[in-house]
Amino acid sequence: MAEQKCKSNIRKAGRAMGNKKRIGMLTSGGDCQALNAAMRGVVKGIETFYSDNLEIIGFEEGYKGLIYGKYQKLVPSDFSGILTKGGTILGSSRQPFKKMRVPDANGLDKVEAMKTTYHQLKLDCLVILGGNGTHKTAHMLFEEGLNIITLPKTIDNDLWATEMTFGFQSAVNIATNAIDCIHTTATSHGRVFIVELMGHKVGWVTLHAGIAGGADIILIPEIPYDINKVIKALKKREKQGKRFSILAVAEGAISKEDALLSKKERKAKIKTRKYPTISYELAEQIQKATGKEVRVTVPGHTQRGGSPCAYDRVLASRLGAEAARLIQQEKYGRMVSVKGNEIVSVPLLEVAGKLKYVSLDDAIIMQAKTLGISFGD
């Protein structure tokens, strides 16, 4: 009874504010498992405050929908039954921030187009779910005068100013399962297996999945590896009577030699490399040095697919609820964030353009090394 009275008072407070709330929403960049759960959390939260005074505009294919006016009018019931559904019901696309100020093929000013769409629809706020590049554009739109609230989405967990992003744990679970599945075949044949996981610039997924899956060697972009030390670690295991070894390798892993190259030189080298990815180059080097059979497994986009795990469902729901509170309080220009076990918010200025890298000083690196895991350094 007390709970019903509380909800009634919240709705009355929302109605007392007068006009309907018109909320725009879009999902930008790469997809992940809990985007739908997060949108559901936002809508259910706003509905608690505004009940019948709520209108939702869902932009299709991320910022592209905002630029070209592709949207659909939605009602709260459209967000029912999507808590467990992966991907995004709105669709997504990548719109690089560095090209946002560049007119499209027809000369359209993208920034002005987004502002025009926002104002023509008379939106009170635009809720944006995305990662690093998405947040750069979100901050720009806030500086251009739009009311913006964002939620931290990325399987990479590389957004600054939040300890966790939704999608990360689901991706780690899938990546860990891939390593688990490799264990049985690796032990059967006494081979070296390389499991290449997602992470161009940061190695959080590979680091966590590598530890969870019992990988013997973990190679991530932040810690350039020495191939001789990788081979030394493999030979050490062989001397210990271990018939197999498993390497968890981030797709952006880099050797110490390549780390010394300029960005331009590195790109040029990648273009001329005969291997499809770094893992195949590693495989050839290891096979030549040890004589062991080496196999490469790439789970690829399975890491972004499927249903969100329970952890991500809870996290996305909590983040969505807090976004709703920020809208109700009209606190814009902020990203909902995780600090400790608390859901808070931070200014977009603190987030945009900053990546959260794995550091050699992170305790998890020291602890992994204590477990005997090699990072090739």
C-alpha cells in the first residue's frame, strides 16, 4: 500500500510539471547485449515519473537517424519483453566524430541537421547510448545547446569516468566460454592454441576472459610483447610437463618492435602484412621456434551477440533508472556512471575523448602475474 502511494505521488509530481515530456533516444556505434535492457530501464523509469505525460521518439540507426530524420514514435509497451533481447531494437551505425563537421555527399551540414531534427520534434531531452566516439558527438551536441543524457555502452569497458560499462560482462562471459571450449581440444592434442578476442586499443575483455579461462599467456595492446619472452614462457611450460598452452590475444596486441613505430608507419606495415591478424603472425613465429602445432580461434562478433547476462541486465536497468531521474531533475550534459557499487553521473566533458586503458600499475595485472600468467613483457 505504501509503495503504491509512493508511486502515485511521483506521478502526481510529474503531472504537476505540466507539459508532456518528449524524449528522444538513439543507440550509436557497435552493438552489444544490453542496449535493449538499458533503453527499457530508461523508459520504465521515465514512465514512473510522467505516466501518461510521456512521448518517446526512437531514432533509427544511431546518429544517422537524427541527421536524416529517420525515427519512429514509440510507446512504453514497445519496450516490454526486451530485457533479455540482445542487440538494439532501434538499430545502430557508426558515424565517426571526426567527420561530423564534414558535410555529407549532398553538402548537408550534419550538426545543423541534428539540431534541426531535435527542435522540430520539440524534444525535451535526447538520451544517447554509446561508447567513446558516441560520447564525443554527444558532448558536442550538448555544447550546441541540446539537452543530452548518455549511458555507457561498450563491450570494451574503456569509457573514462565509469568503472563498468554494460555489455562488458556479457562479452567476457562469451570470450571465457570460447577459451573453456579450447581447453579440451588443446589437452587432447597437446597443441598451442591462440584465442583472439576483441579489443583494438584496450585489453579489458582479453584480460578478464584470459584470467577466467585459465589462459597461460595474455597479450593486450597496452603491454607490448617480446616474442622471445612469449616463446620462453611456452618452453617453460613444456619443461614442466604441460602438454598444451593457451594464449588469449587481443586483436590489437602489439610487439615491442611495432610499438616503437609511428602510427603512420604501423598502418603501412599492417597493409603489407601477409597475415590476416596478429594472431596468425604469432602462430607462425611460435611454430617455428617450438616445433609445436599452433591453432588460432577467433570468436569474433559472437562476443557482441546473444542475450545479456544477468549482471548486465541489472546494471543496464540501474543505469536506465538513474538516467530517468536526471531527466526528471533536468540535469543534462551528463553520463550515468558506476563508482564503486553506486550509480552516479558525471559531466560529459569528463568523458568525451578519453579512453580507460589497462595500466601496468593496475592491481589485476600484478595479481595475474602472481598466478604465473605471462604478458610477454
